[in-house]
Amino acid sequence: MSELHLSRNTIHFAEPLPLQSGAILAGYDLVIETYGRLNPEKSNAVLICHALNASHHVAGPSPDDPEDIGWWDNMIGPGKPIDTDHFFVIGVNNLGSCFGSTGPMSLNSATGKPYGADFPVITVEDWVNTQARLADKLGIRKFAAVMGGSLGGMQAMAWSIQFPKRIEHCVVIASTPKLSAQNIAFNEVARNAILSDPDFHGGNYYAHNVIPKSGLKLARMVGHITYLSDDDMAEKFGRELQRPVGESNDYRFSFDVEFEVESYLRHQGEKFSKYFDANTYLLITRALDYFDPARRYEGSLQRALAEVQAKFLVVSFTTDWRFPPNRSREIVAALLSNKSEVSYAEIDAPHGHDAFLLDDPRYHHLIRAYFDQMHEARR
Amino acid sequence: MSELHLSRNTIHFAEPLPLQSGAILAGYDLVIETYGRLNPEKSNAVLICHALNASHHVAGPSPDDPEDIGWWDNMIGPGKPIDTDHFFVIGVNNLGSCFGSTGPMSLNSATGKPYGADFPVITVEDWVNTQARLADKLGIRKFAAVMGGSLGGMQAMAWSIQFPKRIEHCVVIASTPKLSAQNIAFNEVARNAILSDPDFHGGNYYAHNVIPKSGLKLARMVGHITYLSDDDMAEKFGRELQRPVGESNDYRFSFDVEFEVESYLRHQGEKFSKYFDANTYLLITRALDYFDPARRYEGSLQRALAEVQAKFLVVSFTTDWRFPPNRSREIVAALLSNKSEVSYAEIDAPHGHDAFLLDDPRYHHLIRAYFDQMHEARR
């Protein structure tokens, strides 16, 4: 089998970045990873946009920790659905995130201290602008595809709107044209958990040498519930009690961990609080809330997508109750009304929103066929 | 129109109460309200069981605050679906709650201090035992009906199992024979919010003159999301921004309240934290988690309900995603397998779990018809 040709780089952007909020970021770094090789025509590049807690590290073992496998490794690599023998795949850590790109933990050159609460609010549209500048640096005039799941799908969609000539295919998975009131409500609970943690210190906890750990744990716990389907949770945990082997299966009548699902959630929260930054959590959930391309067109998604030139692949999962199939169908309907080219698949999968990260065979066959066809058409 | 004949009483029970956990409660008070008049045969009594945050104050204006209208006032009163001209309705504040019955805030006579963390864990079955003792005190051998929504419905179900001869009709609304993993997960997030609040002090916050307010607010916010349907939230709030009249409708790019739904949730959390006790929240959510009558019958609900003599009315609401219709159908199926008498209605209502508290005409007609028929049959 051929190699992944993983390369990791930090790229500095010196030119100030005007943001949607009106703020201007003086300069910033983006960490990227690339897989495969850019062809001489620079026409085989695929940009992978990440969701809330992921990063530039999309595929293969991390250069600095071979145990740390990329978050979409089942999708991207030699011989995988997005075949790095054909495509040059780019993962980029979003501005404001906490895995090396400039974000709230970074030093603010104006003060010599971490940005903390002073880091500006970032939108999906802002991210796309930084990614376009990245493409400029890499000499990529037009992406073969921009692709993402969930929040990553929003970035792909925004690409097709902001830079219609620079994206050939737009792959939007388990996403939505805008959050519902319920989606925003869950984000608000998560943010409030962080904001009300006494260790948050108004976002400047770095100076206090603490992190708002309880808040971050709670945020992750509530988030995690929305990523799994009800059925999947029932299947995985049911009402099983968390018990060491040989111990009585009677109720313990306490508020400590009693059920497996409680143990699982606490563990997920704990793990997350050790690697994720609370300010980044606020920023990214807010970017989710604000995304609504139809907003400037009196709510018309069709008009928002009027200038689109990309061909779309839209994928949803039947048990995803965070961004259910009907949200994807709104995108498809708007594109069809514009006579844009769009393929749509609704995958019958049990794993809820998280399905976009898993290797369901029907889902992977579909992505493989789509990219194979793209590759064939270009030869 | 005739009068409600509201009467409120605190009843002391001196006899120690053995609990399902093995603990024994030395003695306790229950606050009750009654409406209508008990007939000479004492055969027209209806017990109303409350859910998480409600109380004995079911109908009419509160004796000490005329603005405070009972939580099921649209259902119970003269000429209402449960007509207090025919039925003698009893509301009881559950043991462990915080509206006058003995609970964590009460003085523990053994220590002279509030129980706090020492208050024993209570189960649905324990509540039913206290309610049976209450019936004994009132001279009620058999209830015409025991009725409740959500957790109240679990109590009604438990009545039919624990005291099959003492309940003629069992009315179970928007309920479930046991929580799902997802239900437990949401309770666990809410409990963790309270447990991790520094003002919780291991449950003994009364001594510190504080309450775990942030935790209680978060608990309520996450709970509240599960009470409303996705559509209902979309209808009520959509993506409306929270703006004073005349102010710009542009995004503010901050983590403060931005959307209406955020303002609503924060307000609900704030309100709740002012009247509800955090230890009671822990207790009642744990009672929900533990309820599972089929557990001692290797998971067979049919066997758990084998001794039932009551006639059942089971009601669910189409958009209730907390306890969806399929959970009610499990109860109905088990009863039918036992050849018990059961009526089932699935009400097409938009308001999610909260629908059981609202006055949807089809729902109220159904309850009215059921109780009218009950009344006619007894004349």
C-alpha cells in the first residue's frame, strides 16, 4: 500500500484579518496537516473542515504521538474513501481553536498576555476567509472539494457561497443551514456551565493557573447526549448498573455513579476537560449559533445559495436528532430550486449525529463512489 | 358555579417508615390539599400524584397567596374534567420535596439540624407507601382513581402494583415504565451541575447560608429543554434575537443573551432556583432513575403488572420526546397481555412532554369523558 505522506506545518498570516463582528485580528497562525501530494496543476486539493472539538489532525498517526490517530482516519488515506493516492487532502485547525492555531490561549502581542476573554468572536464565514487565504498561500486556486460534517458541513456550505468559483464539489454531511431553537438551547446550557464556573474568571483563567473544569465537563456531557441517538444509548448502556465484577447488582441508593451511562458521561466530560479550552468551547458554539446564511436574504436559503457553482453532495443520518434529515433536505430543496447539481443520501444508521465519524459501510461506499467518480472525471 | 372547597392540612405520621433503601425514617409530615367533599361511603376519592417540581397545591388559589394557582387547575375543579362536585380530590406533597412535607430542608430531630445530605434516598414505591398511610388516616379504603403525569404517572402505576385492591382506576399520563439511558443521562447532567457547584457543600449548604444556585439553574435549563418539543421551541422562539424595541437586530457577537430562547431558559433557571431545593432535585431525579417495576421480574413488565386489578387509562402525546408514545405503548401492551382493562389515547399535540399540563381540548375531553363515565357508573 502507498504511503499517507503526512506533513504538518504552522503557517503565519501577517496581514490583519477583518472579522464579521467588525473586529480586526492583527495576525495569526494556522496549523495544517496535508496528506497525499498536490498535483502539478494544483487541482486535486480537498479541504476538510472540522467540527467542534477536532483539529488539523485528520488522518494517520500524529507526528508527535503515534498513538494519536486522526479523527477522520477511517475516511481519508491511501485506498480509503477519500484516496490520498489521488487527492491532496488538507486539514486545518480553525482560528480560535486550541490545537495550535491562534486562539484565546495564544499570546496577544498587544498585551503580552493570553487573549482570554479578549479574543474576538469568530464566525463560520470568518473561518472560510482564513481558509481562502491558506489556499492562496498554497497556490490552490480552486478546491476539488471542500468537505465537512456538522459544523464542518457549515463551512463547506459557506465556501460555496463566499467563493463560488473556488470550489468544485461541496460535501455537506450531518449538517444544517442554521441551528434550531433547541440546538441553540443546548449550546446555551453548555456555555452557561462554563460561564458560571467560579474558575472561569471572566475568561481570564490562564492568569489564575486554573481551568473551569466542572463547567467544561458539564458542557461536554450535555453535548455528548445530543451526539448519540436514543436507541444507540439504549443499546450501548440501557439501564445497566456500573458494578465491578462479582459485586451485588442491587441499587446503592446514592447520587454517585450508579448506571453505566453515568460513568460513561462523566468519563467523557473528564477526558474532554483535559484537552479542550473553555474559551474555545464558547467561541465555537457561538459560531454554530450565528451561522445562518439565509439571514441576509430575509430567510431565503434559495437566494443565499443563488451564486453557488459547486456540485453538492449532501448526506444525513436517520437517527441524527441534533441535525436531523429534514435539515439536510432544506439545503437540497434550496439547491434544486436554483437548478444546482446536488446528490442527496439519507443513510439509515443507528448512531445519531456521531454517525458521520463512523465507518458505516453504506456511508463510506457512497463517499468512495463520489470521490472515485470525481477522480475518474478528471483523468 | 359550585365551590372548590379547598382545604390544606399538614398531617404528622409518627410511625417509623421503612424505605426501599433499607433506611428507616423516624417520623414525617405530609402536606395535603383536598378539593370537593368525600362522600359518606368514602368511595369518591381521587389521588393526584405530582411530578418533579410540583406540590400538594393542585387546584384553585393558594390559601396563603391568591395569585398562586394550583398546577393542574385547568384539570381539577367544579365543572372541570375532574369535577370536584363529584370527586374528592387529594393533592399531596411528596416526602423529600420542599413545599412543606418532610424533606432535606426539615430539621432532623436526631441532630437538631436540617437533614441535608443525610436525608435518605426515596423511591416511587416509598412515596406510594406514604400515600397509602395517608389514605388510612383519611379512612379511604379504596381510591376511585390514582392519577398523575410523568413521574406522577409512575406513582399511579406503582399504586396499581403495590395496592391492587385499593385503586379502582389508574390514570397514567405522559409516563414510562422506566427511564431510558438518555433520560438517565439528562438527569445525571442536571445532578452533576448541582453536585459540582462549590456552594453545594456536600448537600449541607443550609449551614453555610448559601444555595447552589448556579447548579440548580443549569439543572432546570437542561430539564426544560426536554419538556418542550423541538417544533414547539421553534414556534415559540425560533432564532429570534432578544432585543429591546427599536434596537438594531444585528448580531452582538458576545456570549451574553443573544437569542430569545437563551433569555427564556436563563429566566426559567433563575425562577426555579428561587423556589426549589437542590437536595430535593437530586432526590426526585434519582427516584425517576430507579423506577423500574419490571426489574424484579427479570425485565418482564407483564409479570410486574400481573396482580393489577385497576382499570387503566394511559395517555401519551405525539411530540413528547422525553417519554414518547412508544413508552406508554409498552405499558398498554403489558396490560393487554395480562387481559387487564386498559384504554389508551395518543394525543396529537405540539407541546412535547409539557402537554400533560396544558389544556389541549382533545386531551381534556378524554379525561372528562373518562371521569364522567366513572361518576355515572357509581350512581
